[in-house]
Amino acid sequence: MGKTNKLILPWKISSIIKNSVETCIQSDAHEVIVVLGHQSAEIRNELNPLEVCFVENPSFESGMLSSIQAAIPKVSSKSAGWMVFLGDQPKIPQNLVNHLIEQFQKHHEAEKDLIVLPVCAGIRRNPVIFSRSFNQRMMAHQGEGGKAMIDAHQDSVLEVEVEDVTLFEDIDTEEDYDLLKPN
């Protein structure tokens, strides 16, 4: 998107990233970890004074997996799992996050693998919750994001049906932003 970091573009009364992080903070999540990469000082400044844990990912250019791997060691040992929530999907509502967490809590058994994710129009979407049993495998994983991990553990996936496809629209280009930004 040129020189402007898409995450700090205006969205409602704040910015794309602040809106996304506030959704997580206001949800039933017990902690929020923000992985910083590109223009990390600007993102950190945008999110201060929100109560989140910041983690620097010096390898952010290698893809989402490196961000997941940077965050895992910071997840509380008391947490049964962790959610991958993308900062460029500001239309994800708190009630969806809470519903995914609720389904995770309902179906989770200690030491058992569980992946909870939304499905809309037949397509698996983000955010995704992984049980902590995936921690070591995800840390050793190579490739792009968690998709291969999900594909390799189909028997552990709980799909949560969501009707509204517009919730999952992300902002990758200036055209996306112009189309999606609230009036």
C-alpha cells in the first residue's frame, strides 16, 4: 500500500490495528499479544496505552508463521490455547471472537489437539484458535502460517459456521481500504 502502513489508517474512531486489538481486549480472551514487525514503533505508538503484551518479530518479512512462532513463548502457561487474529481484518466482531472461544472451551480436553475456526461460504477463515498441544509442533513448523498444520490435523478441526462473508474482508490494498472503510 505504498509508504503508509495500512494498519494505522483511520477506521471508525481509531485505526485499523487499534480497532482489531480493542476487539480482542474486549473479548473473553485472557491476554492479548501483539506481534510487531514492519514499522513496529509506529504500531506500538498507535496501541499505547492499551494493555497488551508486545513481541518483536525480527523475521516478519518471512511471513505469518514467524509471527506465530514469536508469540507462542509469550502465551501464558495457564492458557489452554491461543488465537491467531489478523490485524488487517477490522470487521471481525467481538461476538464472533467470543463465540469461537466459547466453542473452544466447550470442546477442549487437556492434552488433546483442537483447532477452532470459522467457516463462511465453504471457506475456512481467521481468526483460528489452536490448543496449546500444538505449541511445540508450531514452533518446529516450517512453511507459511498455520494452514499446513490445520490441513495435517483435519480430525482436530472444529468448524464454526458463520453466515456473513463481509466480516472476513481484509485490507491489503488502497482499493480494499477505499471499498471497506466505514463512512
